[in-house]
Amino acid sequence: LDQRNVTGIEDLSRLDTLKSNMETCKATLEEHARWSQLVREAKTYLENGGRLIDSADRIEIMGKSLDVLKNISGHEERQETYQSLCESLLEIMRPKVREDISGSDMISLKEYIYAYNKLGRNEELEEEYIKVRLDRVLNLWNSFNNTSSLF
């Protein structure tokens, strides 16, 4: 290879690096612009009693967006907004989850399993399930013991 070819290859390499950096910058700027829209949508779903699945999907997308925007100023504020919306959704779900777990119809739990999964909180749902079911078994056991002592 002569010097012109080497210089040409180096120029192409620099242009490729520049193009890659510009594409990354463009994606970050687009994600930043989309962040406000995601927050509005998530709040709307939560405040207006929207579908649980839609709320969980929006909050999951916000979590992925946080990863893209981690090096942009305002990350801590976005993190707090994400955590706040996540906790708000969990506060809405927890009483309903307890009620459905303590009932005998487990089919209604599918939507909650989906939402907890989207929020990355599967373990919390499992712990709640075990706690509620254990309480139910203990209540049954105690009622059985109380009635059997009468004989």
C-alpha cells in the first residue's frame, strides 16, 4: 500500500467514528425529547385509572430510557421521577394483589404478574403471595383447631 491509500483508510476510519458518534448523539437527543412524553403518559395512566398493563409498559420504557440518558444532566431528577411513578403503581397494585391472592381465583393475578415483572419486582410479588397464602393457611388451621377442641 502506498501512502495515499493509508491516508485514505485513516480518513475513512475517522469518518466512520464520527458517524457513529453522531448517531449515538442523535439517539440520545431523541430519547431525551421522548422522556417528557413518557412521563406524561405514565402519569395519565396512573391518575385516570388506565390499564395496569399500559402503566407498567410505560414505566418499563422509562427505565430503559434512563439507561440511555444516564450521562445527560438531570439524571438524578429523572431517576427520582422513575422511582416515584414505579412506587405509585405498586401502591395502587398492592391492596388489589393481596385481595386477589387471598381469594381462590388465581387467574386474576396474571395482570399483576405481568406488571411486577415489567417493574423488575417479581420477588416482591412472590413474597407477598407467600405471606398472604401463609396467613390464609394459618387462619384455616386455627379455625380447625378451635372447632376440633369442642369435641
